[in-house]
Amino acid sequence: MRIVRLSDARSLPVWRRPIMLLFLMATAMPIAFATWSALLNNFVIEAAEFDGADIGLLHTVREIPGFLAVGVIAVIMFMREQVLGLVSLMLLGAATAVMAWFPTLGGILTITMLSSIGFHYYETVNQSLQLQWITKLRAPQMLGWLSAAGSAATLVAYVLIVMTWESFDLSYNFVYLASGGLTVLIALYCFFAFPQFEAPNPQVKKLILRKRYWLYYLLQFFAGARRQIFIVFAGFMMVERFGFAVHEVTALFLINLVINMIFAPLMGRAVGHWGERNALIFEYVGLVTVFLAYGGVYMFGWGVVLAAALYVIDHMFFALALALKTYFQKIADPGDIAPTAAVAFTINHIAAVFLPVLLGLLWVASPAAVFLLAAGIAFGSLCLALLIPRHPEPGYETIFARGLPAAAE
């Protein structure tokens, strides 16, 4: 494989440069994963008669590879990050393609585990490559554009589902095969069409935990717990409580995608202008409000229109999650990005391993309590965000660290 230093990549044609590879990867992943997510709730209810406890178990199994994402550190000792990212992307696509072949609880859990390994290892490596290949000055807006590109690709897939699901009487098998197969094809193209890019700062290939990153670790833990509740139960609510069909759930996702395509680049620009502290504070205040309103849907019988609106607003706030990435980029030693991305993914998924199954049991008794707990977690994130400095940098990672030198530990 040809190895090209990042500083020399400018001499390559535009279609072979690192940023183009990042855009193609950002496009390929959601085609498989977002289609899997859009069909999941309907598929498991129709094929295997899942209830709240089953869906909680499914998502706990799905998050186990995320908890083990620290294993990326071991893999990159003998495999380049770029190669690992593309191989993981192929695994995600292949597992998605065969999802409908195993319409039982055991089969769904097994295929979900395989696709999750691909997804979480890809996401770990992708985040590392983004922060290594994009400069700090360009990172907020470029991450916003990458998010918008993923949304655009998913938008095309969802439009096709909405327009053809009922008209052509599509099956789960056909849609899963098409979306997963396309992801595999794009990953194969990226593998053979691009050289291996060499970042200027060699990455530490061992497990590291820096004391000065403690706030970033805590924010990742709370973000994982909060996001897990949204992913598992917000969409499930729309199907179980309001009876949404596949094309209706997908239409709701479409609204989210269009909004994200518009707002993600703007959010990136906002983070660059107002800073990570203010962006995250705004996000967490909004999420506390949204989760409290979710609880009100069950406690006070608020209707489907409000529930759908909350789902869209909730998704909009998550676009600001890029601020957490750029906060770490600003405080990190350049060689810490890859191992810390793996550690952060593991920390992010600690709660994800046990929360879905436990909250699935709580859901059976009181769905409102699940969302009230999520509001409490979002409030904890808000308190932590207040500790971020306006201009974070090595040695000034929190508001308590001003004047201290940037230590290695």
C-alpha cells in the first residue's frame, strides 16, 4: 500500500485526498446503520414480538462492543487505523445485509452483535482520524459538514423507503440487503482507491488514562447514558404508544435528517464562534427540557404531534455533540488522540451496557420514569459543562486548572 504523508496529500487529485475519504466514510456508515435503525422497531415487533424488556436486552447486547472499544488500541498495534476503519465499515454493512435472515430473538441478538462490532470500531477509528487529519481551526465547521454529509446520504435512503415501502411492497430482507451491500461496496472502493495517509504525530499504542482529561471522561459517561435512553426508547415509544408504521417512522427520521443537513454546519460554526462551553450548556439545557416533556407525554396524555416534535427537537440538540470532540482536540497531546478515542468510547458505553436492559424493565412499569431519569442525567451533564473553560488548552482543561502546566498524567 502506498503511504502518503498528510503534508504531501495536497499534491493528490481532490478525489484522493484525506478529506474526501472522510466524507465517503461519513456517507457509507449511515446508509447501513440508519436503515437498520429505521426498520428495527417494526422488524423486531413483527418478526419476534419484542416487548420493552426485549428491546432493552437487544440494545444492551448492541452496546457491549462499544464498551470493549478500548480493544482498538490492541488492534492498531498491527493494523493501520485507516485499514481498521474500513474493515469495520465492511463488517457493519455485511451484518446489516443479512439482518432479516434471522428473525428470532437469538438470531437478531447475534447479528446485532456483529454489526455493533463493526459500527463501534469504525466510529472509534473515524473520530481519531478526523481529529488527526483536520486542523483545530477548521475542526468545528468541518465536523459539521461531515455530519451533514452523513445526513444527506441517509436522507436518500429514507426517501426511497418512504416512497417505495408500500408502493412496491418491499420486504425487510430487500431493504437490509440493499443498504448493507451498498455500505460494503463504498468501503471496498475506499480501501483500494485511497493511499494510506500518515499523520505527523505518531499515536500512543497503549492504554492511557490522563488525570487532566477527567472532565472529558465524565462528560463522555453522562453523554453515553443520556443518548442511550433516547436511542432505545424515544423511537420505541412512537411505535408502541402511537402505532407508527415503517414509513411513518422513516418519515420522522427524514425530518430529522433535513434539519441536521441544514443545522449541522451552522452548529459547527456556532461552536467555533461561541466555544465548546457555551455550546454544550445550550445543548444540555435543551435536553433537560425535552426529556421532561417526554415524561409529560405519558403522565398527562399529551398527543402524538407533541411527541413527534420532541423527537425532532431532541435530535437537533445532539448535533452539538461535536463540541465534545473539539473540546478534547484542544486539550489533548497530539499522540493521545487514537488511544483516548478508544478509552472515551468505552467510557461512553459503560452505562449503555446495563441501562437499556434495566430501563427496559422500568419501562414496563412506568415509561415516564425512564424519561425523568434521562432529564436528571442531562442536568448532570449541564453541571459538568459549566466546568469547561471558555478557551480550553493543554494545562487549562477545566476552570480549576488555570496557571497549571500541561502535565503528562
